[in-house]
Amino acid sequence: MKRLFTTAMMILIGIAAKAEIKRDTTIIEFSDAKVNKHITVISTGDKEIDLPVSLDLNSVLKELGIDTTERERAFVLIGKDQNKKDTLLMVSQNGQRIEIITKKPLLKNYNDSTITDKPEPVYNSENKESEEDDQWDNQNQWQGSNHVKKKDRSRFFSKSDFGLYLGLNNFLSNSNSSFPELRTWRSRYVALSFRKNATLIKGRQVDLALSYGPEIAWYNFMFENNYTAVYQGEQVSFPEADFNTSKSKLVMPYLNLPVMLNFGFKEAKFKMGLGGYVGYRIGGYTKTKDTNGNKEKIKSTYGFTNVPYGLTAELGKKNGLTLFFRYDLTNTFKSNQSNATDLQAFSAGIRI
């Protein structure tokens, strides 16, 4: 009788433990290119998991709290035999029970790649691939249910994006140019960017993309005091106005084509871009406003370089603000301008 009671208690404890596991089961399916296998990770425990950006075994186990040594051990065991179905059991420090199964296990009645509060998957008792296992089509979709397999690697860069550049302008000068001083915080750079991102390399940790696309940019140079710009006889000069100004600026609009190599660091969600640009002048004007509120706008070429080019760099978070820097390798004004020589514009700010 005592033995019967003990046996019954053990069965009840086992049922209770299994029920607890079922309530806290998370199942993640993906393909890992490194070991060239379809992998299912089953995690039981209280830990919540957010799917990592790069859906491979290393990143999934890292998100589940498995240390580096155990992750490397899992890779070694799974990669030993490409034709073998491996089942690894791992127990993390926070009490999780993790099972890793390779190839194509049979799952039933699952609607998402991460499933919580669902029964454990059913496997063929002889560990053979079942007929339903063959229902995965070329698009990695299981026809026997609504379950869709996650891609093994996500794309860091979107295929296209729109950006607004907001920054400050100034000049580097190699001569004693007569160009007047600028109001630093009011000399602004503004650009509208339409960009394509062609991913060249999609790696486990880093993506490399070629980014290119047109942009419309405005250099706004705001003068100190009462200076303004005048264009006469194909020469630009910078005299003081005969009235008191509250605003006086020289504006250069350009149509640019920047091209950059962008590096996307997946784990840090950080991006870095390096490249260059070439542009074409599409106008030019001065705009003044006196202390009484009267405004005047005069359009002209002002001796600007028609085709500038330069270097550009960007740094930022994947989905956050990006810092940018632009530096013209060409002079802002043409070589025949005696009052504005050896001036090279640069800009710095943010891209949103």
C-alpha cells in the first residue's frame, strides 16, 4: 500500500511538473546557415524572450541567457554530423530547461514562430521525418498549418528611406578672403534625402550596404552685422548695406547625389557610413530683412561653383538620430572670384 501511494505521488508530481512546463513553453524555429540545419529551440521557464535581430542559434541562446561556453558547446555538438538529428538538453542558471532539436521536427496547431502556453511539439516516435514534414514548400511555409518559418537572418538596412538633414554651415579658408563673418547658430544646412539601400553583405554580426539616392540641399550663410552679397560684373562682393539688417543671408541650393558604404552592427544596433557626394547648383539668392520688417530677395549665381563634390560620414543608432558631417573638396566659389577665394564649405548636424 505504501509503495502504491509513493508511486501515485510520483506520477502526480510528474504530471504537475509537465503541466508547468507546458504553461511556460516557448518554441522558436529557424534555419541556421552556419550549421546548415533547420533548428527548433524549446525553452521552458519564466524568462520572457524578445526575438533577436539575427535569428540564429548563437543569438537565440544568448537571449535565453546561455553563456558563451555552453553556446560554443551546442554548436560543436550540432555541427558534428550534417545528416544526424541531434537533441541537446541545456539547463540555464535561472532554472530554464532548453531543448535544441535539429532538422525538421513535426509541429502541430502552431500559429507563430514563438509560441507560449501551447503543448510541447509531437515528434515521430522513431525520430524519422514524417510525411507532414515534407509539406514545407520552397517559400519556407508549412502547408499543413498556419505556421511560417522565420528567416534565419534579418536585414539591418531597409530597402529605402527618407531623411531630413538639419545642421550648421561654415567655411574653411586658406587665404585672407574678404568673405564676412557668419552667425554660427543661424547659418544652417538643410537637405531632403531620398535614399536606396542595397545590401551587399548580410552577415551574422554586420551588414554592409551601398546607400545612394538624390537629395536637395540648401546652404544658408547668415552674415554678421549689416553685410550682404552683391553680384555685379561677374564678381561677388560683400559690402555693408545702407540700412540696418535684422537678417542677411546668402543661399546656395544644390541637387546632390551622395553614395556611401554603410556598416550595420546588429548586436549594438549601431550604423556607420562613409562615402562621398557630387552636386549640381540649381540656383542662388540673397535675402535681407531690415529692422522695420521689410524684406528683399535677389536671385543670381553669385559666382558659386556649379559642380561641387566632397566627403561625407554618418554615425548613429539603427532607428534613432544619426550624426552627419559633410566637407566640400571643391571651392564654394569659382576661381575667378577675387573677393571669395579658397573657401571650402562644411556642414555638421543630425539626420532624422
